[in-house]
Amino acid sequence: MVAGQPAVNQPIRASAAQSRVPFEELRQRAQALVPTLRERAADTERNRRVSAETIELIRDAELFKLMQPARFGGYEYGFSELIGISFEIARGCGSTAWCAGLGIVHQWLVALFPIEAQEEVWQNPRAIVSGSYPPAGKITAAPGGYKISGKWSYTSNGDNTEWYLLGTLIPSDTAGGPPMPGMLLVPSGECEIEDDWHTVGLAGTGSKSVIIKEGSEVFVPAYRRITFAEASSNNPPGAQVHSNPIYRIPFLAGVPVTLATPALGIVQGAIEEFVDWVGSRTTRGAVKGSGSRMAEFPTVQSRVAEAAAAIDAGKLLLLRDIGEVEQAAARGELISVDKRIRNRRDQAYAARLAVQGANALFEAVGGAGLNMSSGIQRAWRDANAVAHHVSLNWDAVSTMYGQHQFGLEPKGQY
């Protein structure tokens, strides 16, 4: 280690956030929520959204402050700490962890915007943000900003947030130039929600569509925009006002860990339920005769080991990769294309490992495990749903990695 540099995988400490709650206390607060989240998991799935009451529990535990700038009351922890919090919450409820993780990372993302946007969002210091990143909607330039309308899909936790991040193709700042992919910040009260989220997995995320009807265009001032180029530049507008190097981490070097981590925590929760459930069960004769204890079957023991190893491997990959990114940002270094694409590979592979772990458990639960009251079957569906997210799609991300290794132009986002 070079003298004066932080040790690898040690969290970056922000001098501006001296009064923040210690991370271990925040982790304990997340752990304390797990029993309540497990009790509510079936209702969360049935209602197809996380309840406002649950979001308030997470707010009251100050977990949404994790990556919020210190000047707006936040704690300025990094992505490594986000992995720790999201993993704990997912042990209780995968859908809640998905929404909480995005709520936390969007505090970081808002901090990349111009300071005027940040001040507007955090007039309410408890405000949180949901979003839909892919460019959509209709946008036209207007004096001092833009007018937008359209439909944005998959806005997770949109029922519970004060602002939306809406992806669009922003008109070029140069006459005749191509539009710029980016995002605009819009108050949730200026939009409508279309209740169109009916899914087999992550059903409780409430990832519904947000609509601004044509003819009811919303004006968005220019300071409430960020381009993807800026968010990936190592030098976004917000970095001019926040000294913590976490705000110089490129968008895709960090955000996908927010998506992959819940899958790992989901399976950890399933392991805990599986061990509890199997420990008290005996067979009815289909396998080794009536009255045999399931916990004594070598195949059942092996499946617990396989699931646990998959989770450990996935976490280690994510923590190693994001630790290297955080330390490079602290040293003022650019994140190389090699490292960005490797990290994208590992984010998708972590989700793949979670599916492997979920499958190992689910294949051993028998008929009783098919009951909708079983958290193990919910974990199996939720982990598979995480792996279906476009950012974690193994076929897409693995081929991008292979293209780069063969010297071809990578086709994907990194």
C-alpha cells in the first residue's frame, strides 16, 4: 500500500460527516427490521407494493441517509456500506430491500446533479426518489428548461417517493447536435401512476409506470437534469460541491450493485428459513421411510452448503469490485474500461449465483414448500426476478465481457 492511501476495501471516510451515525449501528438498525419485514412480506407481495408504514420504518432508522450528502443531513457512506445494509434488509423481504436500496442509491445520484436541484429536492431532508432510467417520453426545449410528457415503466417504489428520476433524450446544448441520454428530476405530485405491475417475482416492489399525459406537459428547469455522460464522467456537477470521492464514482460502476445485492440477501433469508423448517420436519415415507429426519439427509445438508457458498462468493465479488472502485475514486483515478466491464460481469454473475443458491434450496423443499405462505418459494421467485433485470442479464453482460476480451467493440453499457 502506498503511504497516505487508504487500505483496500476500507470504507472511504468523509471529513464533512463527522457527526454521522457509525455504520455498525446502521447495520444493526437494518437487522432489527428483519423480523417485521418477514412478517409483512406476504402482505407486501399481495399488495404489490411496500407499504408507507414500512418506508417510514426505514426512514426512522435513518437508512436513507446512508449516501446522502452531509450538507443535507446525510452520512456520506459508500457503496460497500450500501451492500451491507441492502443485504440485511433482503433477509426479511426482497421487495422491500429492492426499494430501500434504490431509495438509498438515488440519494447518491441526486448528489451528482447541480446544487440547485439538490437544494430543491432536500428542502424536505427526508425526501426520497424513485426512477426509471431508460430514455422515454416526449421532450421539447423551453425557455429555462424543458417540457416533458410520456410514460416511464418500472418505477420501483413510486408510490412512496417525493420525486422521480425520469430517463429521456435531452435536446443537445449545441444547435443541430444529437440528443443526449440523461435523466430529469420531477416532483411526484406532477405525475400519475399507472397500476400495471403484476409479476411472478419482486411483486412487492410496486414497479409501476409513471405517466405525464400529452397535453399536460410538465416544465422541468434545466438545473434538474443530468446526462448519462456527466453521471459517468468521474466529474459530475455535484462533485463541485461535495468533496467526498464517492460522488465521482461513475454511474454504472456503482448502481448495479444495488440491484444485485438484494438477490444475495434474499437467499440468505431463505437459508435461515430452510434450516428452521427442515430442522423440525420428518418424512412421511416417500424417501427413506416414515419418520426419517430431513436434517439427516446428506442431499439436504449439501444443498444448504451450496446455497451458502453461492451467497458468500457473490458478496465477495461485489465487495472486492466496489472496494477497488471506491479506492480508485479516493485517489482521483479514472476507472478503466477493463475494470468497468469486469465489474459488470461480476454484478451479473452475483445474481446468477443467487439463483443457483435459491434453486438448490427450492429443489429440496418438497410439496409443502410450494405453499404461498413459504418464504422459500418467494425467495426462489424473487431471486430469479432479480436476475431478469436488464442490467444483470447474464447473456447480455457475459457476451459484452467476451467481446472486450476478444478485442471487439463491447455492445452494452459499462
